[in-house]
Amino acid sequence: MNSRQTPNINKNVTPYIVADPIGIDVPVKALQAQFLASLSWLTKSFGRATTRSNTNVGGTTQIFPVCWIAEKKDEFIMIGNDNWQAYSFMVARGTETPIDYNEFDDNRYQRELRIYFWFKLNEIDETKGTELLETLKQEILNAITSVQTNSEFVLTGVEDDPDVIYDGFTYSDDTLTQRLLYPYGALRFDFNVTYDGVESCN
């Protein structure tokens, strides 16, 4: 891990924004901006996370997502934060697959993108309880539909099971499980995203 990592108690971190995105970072940047602009309850909108691993002294390996913050000088762990009312981040998974590849022309590619949201539900609206998740889900889907980009988003699923949302990541702190239960909540949106290839940006 980066020794300069910002402690999780810091509420004032600034999500990093890619200046000149290419490939899948183009739709990621568009989503990052759209979420912050249209979701009034969202405190922090992070971009695409990188997967890191760490083996502790007991030999147990933890796998977790981190996002760059500030001017890409520090990494911030995305699981287990309760610093804000709500925050989001994204993870690209699997292989970047070309669609009807042509070596003599610009190409389009497809990849799975998981979009994560975490909430303090009682701070967003203390009157609705866990049913607030359904309202937030629709607002997020509306924001994704409204994003201005040349990319295409095909929804493959929405996950709200606390035991499954962070599937593929591991963490040893048992208290983190409690941060997915009311008054907290989380959602994961799984998309197949189609976007222009790197060669289209040259």
C-alpha cells in the first residue's frame, strides 16, 4: 500500500478527476460528473477504482478497491468509509472486448462496469427507513440515463444484498458488515458499457 494513504477519518478528501480520459475512463468521467451534478444527496463522487491486495502478518490476503484522490498523489480505500452522507465509486471488471474489430478503422469496445453507492440513509431522509433505497435506486438510474456521452450503458443487474454487494473484495474488520445495515445502506449497479477505443482518440 501507498505509505501516504490518507486516513479514513479525513472527510475532506478530493476525488481525483482524469483530465484527458481515453477508453473506459471517458464514460467513467462522464458518470462521475453527472452523479455529483444531479444527485443532491451525494457528498463525494469518485472515479474508477483500482484493485489492491495486502497480506497481513497472519498470512491472510485482503483484496480491496482504492481510488486516487487530490492530484493523484494518494490512494483512498473505498470500502468501510462512514465519513460522508453518501459516496460513489466505480470498478471495471473482466476483459475489454472489441466489437467487430477492424484494424484499419476506429473501434468500439465493451467492458463490465460496476458502480457502487454507499449511504447514511437516516441523514438523507430519516422518515423512510430502508425503503429509501428504492427511491435512491431510481434517482441513480435516471442520472445514468441522462449522462451526456458517446458511450452506451446496458444494465445487467442491481445488487442490494449486503452480503453480495462487495463480492470479489475481502476485508477483515467485522464492523464493516454493520456499515451496510440500517441506518446505512449500499447499492451496486452492473453495466456492460460500450465506448470508443483508444485509437479513436488519436
